[in-house]
Amino acid sequence: MDLLLSHASSGCVQLLNAIAVADLQGCPLTISQIMAMTYLASPGTIHRRVESLRQKGLIDLIYKDGNRRTKYIVPTPAANAYFEQMGELLIKTVSKMGEQHEVRQDMRELACAA
């Protein structure tokens, strides 16, 4: 999974995040909705980022409910694995930060007692 995002720009990761959040909320984004996200980038740049994510196997374009006129963009299992991995790393980081805080607190208490 790391290889899939190792060459992805921060803009691609930001777009992937938006796609994943919408899908998780049960409202996958359409191509038109993504292209309208001009706060992320210009439509041309967004198009290139969508294509880059698709080529990396992180998103799929799908049809829903037999409607072949509207394409939805959804994360792939590889993207979901990436988010799971990031969640695990975040939990580990927060845990280590808590442990470091406890060690510093213990050291302060020992210093004050001396």
C-alpha cells in the first residue's frame, strides 16, 4: 500500500480523503460533484488527480441502481486498507505520546523529590 501513495501528491491524498469520507457517509461523489470542488484545485487538475488515483488502483468509477448516465467515484479495497493502516499508525502515535508524557511526568516528580 505504501507504494501506491509514495508518489501521490498531497492534492491526490486530499481528494482521496474527500472521496472516502463521502462514501463512508453513504453518499458517494459523482464526477460532476468532484469537478465542482474548485476549493481543492481547478477542474483540469482535479481530472488529472482522479485519473492518477484510478491508475494507482485507489478509486473506482461505478454506476448505481442501473443508472448508466451517472458515474460515482468510490474508494477501492486498497484505499480502504490505506486508511486502516493510517488509523492504526495514529493510534500507535497517540499511545506513544501518552507514554512519553507519563515518563516525563515521572521524571519531573523524581526531580522535585530530590
